[in-house]
Amino acid sequence: MANNQTKNSSLSSRLLFSLNHLRRSPLMLLVHLSVLLLVILWTLPTAGLLISSFRDKDQLAVSGWWTSLSSSEQNLIGRTKGPDHQSLIDGKYVLSGKIEELSEGDAVLRFGWLSTEPEAYQVNTLAEMKAGGSLTVSEDGQYTMTSIKPFTGSRGKRIFYTALSSPKFSLNNYKEVLNSEGIGQSFINSLTVTIPATIIPILIAAFAAYALSWMRLPGRGVLIAVVVGLLVVPLQMSLIPLLQMYNSIGTFFGVPSKTYLGVWLAHTGFGLPLAIYLLRNYISSLPKEIIESARVDGANDFEIFVRIVLPLSFPALASFAIFQFLWVWNDLLVATVFLGNGENELVLTGRLRELLGSRGGNWEILTASAFVSIAVPLTVFWTLQRYLVRGLLSGSVK
């Protein structure tokens, strides 16, 4: 009898668990689909940018990245050989050969000899030209142009044609960006700005976070509220007053206005509120017994901070370092204001902006530049990302 009751109770528990699972499954399915949708929405633009950075610039100009694996039609311009290659056959002057601009594997679909009618004739048909001339082009780009008068000029005659181009991928876009003048100096400038502008606020914020967490200070709650309030202050609103203050102090002490010190201090000021907020949440969640035991053993606040708090706070330090490094590395506004636009002072983002401007906004330069600029931040992120979630969530629950 007891065994039957136990079996019935176990069966009831299983049924209840199954019912709860069935009730939750639609909600869980909705959550999973939402996460999957967000991942796709964030991944697709990056994937498209990456694919476009390796594509041929002519194909990139006429088709989207989603067509990168299929052939595409392109309107192109080719030239015949120069007049010195003409020959006289049956009383007519003839220029023949293959369109040099036609890439290997491409096929000509239509052609024309006027810029207003680039697709007037099918391949292997005879196109009548002015003054008794003619032109014919084959699918593989072989052409024959005739005229009753000799061809003149220093260059060949233009041929307008539409070609079916096979997919082309190369590293030419990256080579153009990496070999551009001044890119190496700008890379060093960005490192010179970013590394100190990441380390300095971490050091200051760590001391401040410990003081706001474990030291008895008058008005500590007000200070914490001020730090949280500073998180919502827009950078653009405070940039000009900060620059005027820096220039006034620099003039008083004889410090030049456009120096690395200025951009380090600016990034430190803008990064400190978030740094203090994150580190304070983490440090205040450390076990109180550890701090009290250290005090009983005779350790002062500095020793507790250096020997206990800092080693235990590495996840929080790493999480803020990721945010600060990404922000400073990708920054252009603060670096332009405090460092300038000189050839020797431009950071990488400024150099890439100049590179795009000098080329009229070519898409192939834009896509390759994007991945050149994010190479270092991605390395930093993947190196420290295991500490990111731990650092952000620590202190949220007790």
C-alpha cells in the first residue's frame, strides 16, 4: 500500500513538472527566438561589412554584398590598341586585339561605340560606325575595328561594353589602407592616447571606489549621488568649458594647449563617473569579514586596498578597461579638440577620415578602414571578455 502511494506521488510530481514545463515552453521559445533575432540583426551588418572589404571595388559599386558569390553585370569602358598597331587590309585600316580591361573569366554581353549607347549591339554582331567604319566584339573580348581612313591619335579608341563579371575577392582594399601615407604614425598616436587614458581613470577610480565603500567619510551618500548624476552629463555640453579651463590653466603654467596631457585628462574626466560607479558596486560587495580581519591584523587602508581589494577586483577593473579602451580608441571628437589635426598628431580615426575624404568616399576604402580600426579593440575585448559579465553583475545582488 505504501509502495502504491509512493508511486502515485512520484507520478503526480512528474505530471505536475510536465505541465509546468509545457506552460513555460512557449515563453522560453519566444525568448530564444528574440535572442536569435537580435543576434542576426547585430551580425548581418558586420558580416556584410567584412565581405565588402574583400570585394573588387567595381563590383562593390554596382551590387550588394549579398550578391558577392554570384556573377554581376557591369558597364565598363575599354580601349583598343594604339594607332601604331593598325594594319591595311583590302583597302581598310584595321585594329584588332583583345580588350585589356576585361578581367579573366569575364564575358562580354553587349557593346557599343557611343557613350550614349553602351549596349546597342549584341556580341559577334557588326556595328556600323561613322565614315564607313565598323566594330565587332566577341564574348571573350576580341575586337575588330575597321575604318576607310587611318586611325589617328596617341591612344586607342574607346569601346563601351557590358560584361558579366565573376565574383572577385582580394586584399587590395586593405593594402591601399595600410600603405597609405601616415597610417603608421596615426596608429602609434592612437596607442599613445588610448593606453594612458585607460590606465589613469582606473587607478583614480579604484581609490575613490574603495573610499566610498569602506571608509567613513562625511557626506558619502551625497558623493555617490553626484557620481551617478555625472553619468548623464553629455560630453558635447561639457567639452567647451573643459577646453577653456584647460587652456587657462595651461597658459598660467606655460603648458602648450595641444598636447597628449590634455587629451589624457579629458578622457579621464569623462570616464571617471562610470569607472567609480562600476568599481564601487563591486568593491562594496566584497565580504566584510575579509576587510575586518585585515584591520584586526593591523593593516591600514592602503595595505588593505593594495593587497586585498585590488587583486579581488580584477574582473571589475577588466570590464571597465574594455569599455574605456573601446571608447577612447574609437573617439575622434575629443582627440581632435585637445590634440589637433596636424599630420603628426592625427589619431587613427582622424587619419581614416582624411583617407576617405581624399578619395571621395569610396566604399572599398570605407569597409577596409572599418576593420583596420577595430582590429585592436577586438583583440582587447576577446582577451578580457570573460571578466566582463562578472564585473558588471557583481554587486547587483547580495
